[in-house]
Amino acid sequence: MAVSGWVAIQAAAKEATISEATSVPVLAGLADNNFYIMKLKYKTSLVFLVLALVSAGCGNETINVNKGGSSSYQASENKKTISRQEAVNEYWDEIKENVDGTETVEACSNESGSCYDLDADVSNGTIETIHFTNGGHLDFSADIDNDGSASDSDVNGNNWDFTLDMDSSIVDDAIENWAGNNGYAIE
């Protein structure tokens, strides 16, 4: 049900309650007042019963009615649950599009055989630049696999292998973004 439909139902319920309340004769006897009050309570209860039935048929929508008669409307989603590892294994190509930021990676030069822990600029799941501690940097286009590994050669033709910790914050953020955008909850 659209929110505008709920607003119309709420307005009708308030209108029915107000019109019934104003129709109670002030000078009538006690028995007449009790009759009109019971009639009002019955109609009010009937309105809330109809609202409850309507909300039950609306799937993912919730109507909360407080003791004082005020109500609120909330649309909730039924999310599918998936483990973090299952998401990475099955949906990495979609998830990695959200892997962005600067993160420490293990960078290994195949020519020298040396490995370094260096900050890397990552965009859309691709290692684009590694920054050396002496202020230098190298540019790459190393696509990160679902196990965190990537490789590419630098401008000098030297081959490099990279490893991104798959428990890093930029991967966590990417998984959460993907899950939220696709109706999943990570267990």
C-alpha cells in the first residue's frame, strides 16, 4: 500500500471518530450517553479492525497504533541473509565495484623478490597506485580477485603481485553497501 493510501485511511478514521464524538447529545440522559459512547467505541474498534486487516494484506508494511489512538506507518523490507564469505564468493564482481579508498596491501616485486606493506589507492576494486615510504609511487591497473590477490606490471615492465586483506575496512564497507543495495543482510 502506498503511503498516500495510509494517509487517506488515517484521515477517514479521525473523521469518523470526531463526527461520532460530536454527535453525543450533551443534555440527553445517562442511558442515552452510554448508548452513544458504546456506539462510538464500537465504530472506533471497527475502524481499527479494518486498519489491521488492511495492514495484514499489505505484505511488508507495518501500522502501529498506540494506546492514545495515534498511529505510525513503517515500510520494512524482508531481507535475505547471506554469509560474508558466500557474498564474496558469489558476488565479488558486483561487490568490488564498491571497493574504494586507501588501504595497506602487501606488494611484492617479482624482479627483486622483495615484499613491502604499502598504502595503495584502490578504486572500483582495482589497485591504481602504490605509495612507497620514501615518497615515490607507482601506478597500476591491478584488478583484485575475490581472494584479495591482484597483479600487474609497472611502467618499467616489472611484474608485481599484491594482496589486499579481505577483512579490511574498505572490503567490509563494500560488502555492506552491496548487501544493502541488493536486499541482503550479512550474517
